[in-house]
Amino acid sequence: MTLFDSLIMQGKRAFREPRATAADVLALGFPKEALAPALLLVVVVSVLLSAASDMITPPPVLISYFRMALLIMIIFTSFSFAIAQVGKMMGGVGTFPDSLLLAIFFQAIFIPV
């Protein structure tokens, strides 16, 4: 089974068992160097889908796609950092890269949906 097949299987399972899926994704051992390109890919795909949606129905307020991408990246990193810190305050052992990986994974699942 390839890594891509494993991610597809985990993506389907994430809707039924999100906690177990998160543990399995973390156990795959993604290198930390892959997080930045993965985040960039998810952001670019999100912005492209937003641009396609804007062609169908124009938004009431137009924001540049660069600003949108920057905003999405800031939200992702801030959210992941906050999750990691709150988890540590509650006695957890997760790290910022772990929470960022899970945020990227779950966003990648929800993009096609």
C-alpha cells in the first residue's frame, strides 16, 4: 500500500473515527520538513477553489487572492499553535508540528467535500 492509498483510506475513516485517524496520521511519521510545502499546497488549493466559486457568484467584498492566502496561512498556523499550547496546559504531549499536520490533513480531507 502506498502512502497516497493510506491517506485516502484514513480520509474516509476520519469521518467515522476522527480520534483514531488522527493517531494513525501522526504515527505515519511525516518529516517536519514536509509541513511547510503541505501547508502551502492546501492554502493554494483553497484559494483556487475560492476563485472558482467567485466566478460563479461574485462575493460582496472582493479581497485579493494573495491576501486570502496569507490570511489562511496565518489562521492555520495560529490555530495549530493555540491547539498545541492549550493541549500542553491540559497535560497533553502533542507538539506544534503534530497539530499543524493534523490541521493540514483534515483541511485536505474537507477540500473535496
